[in-house]
Amino acid sequence: MNYFATPVKIGCGAYEKPEFPTPESLLKHLDYLGIDRSLVFSVEAQDYAPSAGNKSLLRMIEPFRERLIPAFVITPADFFEFGTMDWLREQAKAGNCAFCLRPAVSRFPVRQIERVLAELAPFHPVLFLDTGYGSGESDFRDVEYLATKYPASHFIICKQMWGGFGTVLDLMWRCKNIGVDISWLHMRDTFEMVIEQFGVERLFFGIGHTTHYGAAIGALAHAQITPEQKEAIAHGNLEELLGLAPLTKKLAHEPDFADKPLWKKFKEGGALDGVKVYDVHTHLEGPTTRGWFIRENNPADALDAMVKFMDRHGVDKLALIDEKALFGDILEGNREAEELVQKYPGRFMGYFVFNPWYADDVDEAVLDEFFGRGYYIGFKLLAGYWRIPYADPRYNIVWEYADKHHLPILLHTWGDAEALKTIAPKYPNAKFILGHSGGGNAGRVQSEEIAAISSNVYFEFCGTFCSTLPWEDSIRKFGNTRFVFGSDAAGHNEAYELACFLSIPLPDKELTPILSANFDRILADRK
């Protein structure tokens, strides 16, 4: 299959270390992933000056125009600069009709781009809005206004994850010329939902940060849609909007992945086999809030759906968290999960959710009752959501019980786990699993500081696409015995998270212990 990606930035700018300082560095990444073509925009145009950066972009990519296609950064100031609108119109007339909006970096409300857009509208431009830089509701409503007024122009929302996905669905419902790229669409059933509601032509292939690796490729390969729909998303939709002929051959020089057979099979849509796989961070979803769009409206149906995707992906066992226990009655919710999983013997193990707001309802006798039945293997804590930090003494019963019985504790971490630097060493027999490994860059650094202090601290994978710090660097630093795999399913797309993990540029032999052996060792130590 050919792949054609939405805009990727190249060059050097002001605000971060560049992922792709040169076209050659980007092409190396594209070859590793098997991506044939990509739109590209200039970081110089984004951070310094669009008119200068856009022109230097053309010079940079001239030797690689078969694979790298320009997308020009535009701002409201372009309308007033001497000669800039003439240059942009000339480019659009020549067929370069892709444009990037970076309102957070360039400091303008999206609506102000209208005077520039009005000049470009006769050329049917395609505008890419990068929401990864903090676009808010006002920017989205500006897009709605522009899309309505200029129906022959197209607007593609890029880097959109769960937090604002409801707004994107609303925009797509209101305006037929708005689409979304799949680079950050880590939520389960998203492709299927968009196609059902709006048609396949509204989805576009994108790759996100380097540290997303092959997430989008694996998610697309495992989507429950037709081969023709996959082709449309992978390259056809973008080619059609930009008026480009489909490729007749592969341009990417993809490795043979002799040392990565698991990734090679998974990226083609195959289930993992020959290796035991645990997903140690999953949720029993049902009707939900907090911006999620879950199709099943009761936990029993959600559990059935989870087993289906386990089987499709080749996952042997899930460690499960009950949503009702996280956000409602903890005892009732914990019992609900334990009862429902009886339908699937051997496929599930559970975390006991302990919410400190209900600490008076849980003593050692209650914990003995739950853990004595064999289903529960550890604890789950969600301090950031509950707004009770880990330093609060109400968590002490968890630390003490887990230390006494050598149990794992899965903790939601997103840069809010500083207290674990003193807590983890105090309870050496407990296993502290840092859910999301801190999330973004600051959280990852904090997680590594915690792990450097205590050998009973482990990194967990899901959501780490939010960090630009290479996962392979963390594995080299701490060794592969300190990591476990989790996906955050059923909210997250397990295929997206597995693809992200399996495509890390390390041999399978270094990654496979993370899939189950490390967690087996944690479980074997329980008392």
C-alpha cells in the first residue's frame, strides 16, 4: 500500500529541538515506516517568517519533489506584505494548493486568515489546522465560519486526540468540506465512526511525532473497514484534494524488518502469534463522559467488544479497571467487573480501584475479601482526576497493603507524581507502575527521576505518544525489565498503541519481554 501523509515540519526553529532538521532526516523516517510521500512545511516559516520560510522550503525540497510536496504556512500578515500575496497566488496557480495554519505559534485567531483565503479561494486550497499547538473552541468555530463561507476550500484538522474530538465531529457534521487526519486518532472505533457518519473521504493519513512511530499505520491496518476504504485514507483522499495522480510504485525504501517480525506482521493487519501478550492497562467502559465517544452503552457489551479486539490483535490477557469504580461507587464498581469477566475465564485479571474519597469504606478486611478470590492482582489509583495528590495519607492503606502482599499499583501519572520519589522507596515490596510514564515530556522526565531512585518502579506505555522523547532512549537507560505494555483500551484503540510500541526501532528480542514476561515476574512475587 502507498502512504501519503499530511504536513510534517522540517528545518530548524525557535521553540524545540527539530525532529527533522533536513529533508534527508525526514526521508529516513518515512522510509523506516514505508511512507511514500508527505506534505512538508517549514519550521522557519512557522517560527520566524512565513514569506522567508516558504521560499526556503522550496529550495530545500527541490531534489526530493517526487516524495516531498510543499505546504505553505500562511498568516493574516501575508495580506499586507509587499509581494507576498502575489507569490502565494502564483504558487496556488502552479498547483501548490496546500497551506498550513499555526494560529497558536503565529498568534492570530483563525478567522483573521479570511482576507488571505479570499485571495486563494479560486484555486480550491486545502488548509491544515494544527490543533497540537493548543487550538481552542474559538478557533474551531472560526473554521466553521470559513468553511461555510468558502465551500470550495477544504479544511483538515490535524493532531486531534480525544480531548476535542467532539468538537471535530460537530464541525464535520456542520460542514462537508472539513476532514480530520488520523495521526493522533488513538480512540477506539474512530475510523469506523467517522466513515459511518460522514464517509471515508473525510479521513486523511498523518503520522504525528517521530515517537508515534507506526501508530497510524497499525491503526489503519486493523480498522474494521474495507481494503478500498483503507487505500482512500492511506493516500487516495489527499491525492484527490490536491489534484495529484496516484503512484504506480512504492517510493519508500522500507527495511525488511528481519529483526522485527512482530511489527512486520502487525502493520499488515495480522494478529500477533508466537508470543504471549498482556495488556496491563485497560478499562471496562460503558456509558461515559469526559469527552469520550464509546459506542456500547453498557459494560457487558463493552466487555464483549474488548474480547473481540483482543482476538483480532493477538492479546492473551487484559488487566482491567472498572469505570464505575473510578467515577462512582468503588465497591459496587469493583464487584461489577469481577462478576462480568466470569464469562471469559482466563482472559482477565483486575485492579482494585481505591478512591480516597471513600477511604472510610475500605479497610484491610475488605481488601482481604476482594484479593482473596483470585481475580484482583493489584491496585489502580487516579489521583489527578480525583484531585487528591499521592502524598495524601488516605492512600497509606494502599501502600501498606501492596507492600505487605508484594502487589502492583497502577498509578495515573501526568507530571503529578513527585511524591512517589519518597513513597516508592518506603515500600520496596510494592510495584509502582507509572501509567502513561508521565504523559508529556515533563512527565516522562519526572518518571525517569522516580525510577532512578527506586528499582520497584516500572514504566507503562499507553499515551506516551504525547511525549517527543524517544522511547528507545528510556529503554536503553533503564533496561527492558522495567517496562510493561498497556493500551488504555477500551477507550484507546489497542491497535494504535500496539503499533506504536511494536514499531519502536529496536529488535523484537528487546521488546518482547515488555509484552508479558516483566508482568509475569511482578505477578509471581505476590504473597
